[in-house]
Amino acid sequence: MHGLWRPRVLGAWRVPASGPLILAVNHSHNIDGPLVMGVAPRPTHFLIKKEAFVGPLGTFLTGIGQLPVDRSRPDRTALTRALDVLRAGGVLGIFPEGTRGDGDFASLRAGLAYFAVRGAAPIVPVAVLGSAERKGRLVPALPPLRSRIDVVFGEPFEAGQDGTRRTRRALDEATERIRKRLTAHLENARRLTGRSATLE
């Protein structure tokens, strides 16, 4: 990642050095996940669509501990593997919006709250800014080579309140609390890096 682009990593010191943790990452470009994997201070296991696990890429992703998920149905195997990562004190990477979009945390799914509550894991918001600003000349599907991309880690926080139950209503309430925290982090990251929302 440092060879192809110029990532500027801010706030990595906020990531707890041990214990279960979730990195909640905004998602506006395909390289956002690999970029966070490359610069995060701890090894990170992302839930990645199963279609990516094909051929040499699939072997590579499996080898570095990434988790395939079937997005066409409730995938209990993926859920179990993700919770196992947290129970073992590892780091789980999640795109809370589910799919690539504007990367503004506007529409969160309940999965992030589920993992945070079930896995008793704090959440660190991560803003990736600049990956979708411009297309590269040589490879239009990628950002321009050697362009600046900012990765900003926020303060860890707990998704649930003391005694949070795993009911649908409780998860919906936790999801709304999470959305507000992630949105606030994204706005702060844009101010910190000088990147306006209109560029994303």
C-alpha cells in the first residue's frame, strides 16, 4: 500500500493493543479494505463477499485470515467465524453499510451492533478519505498511483449500554447510537484532513 499510494495514517495510537475489537470502516472504493489491512496496527479479519474467494486471490485471502460471507442469505458460518475472531481477542473489520457506496455511514445495517454486543467488543471508527476522489490514468479502477489517501482512526466506544439485551429493538437502538458516533468521526476526520464531503 505504501508503495502504490501515499497513505497518511492518523490516530492509530487510539487502537487498543489487545482484546476483541471491531474496526468500523466507511466504504467508497474497493481498496478501502486492503488499505486498512495494510496500515492498521493489529492484524484485521474482514468479512468479504464470497465471490472474491476465487483462484489465487481466494487462496491469499484465506491465508491472511479473511472471512468469506454469502450475502444472498443469512450466513451462519460467517457469523460464527466472525464471533470466534472476537472471542479469541482478535480484530474484526466491518463495512457497516454492507456494500460500497458514498462512504458516509448514512445507512447502517444491524450487523455491526450484533457483533459488538455479542462479541463484547468496542468499536473503533475508521474513515478512509481520498480513495474515490479521482480515477487513475493507467488503471481507472484504482486511485492514481502515489496519490494521498487518509486513514483516520477514532476513539474506541462501546455499542451497547450496560445490560443491553439482544432483542431487535435493542440492536436497532444500538445501531442508531453507532451511526451517530461514526458520522461524527467522519465529519471530524474531514476537518482534520482538510477533505470536504463533496470530494468523496
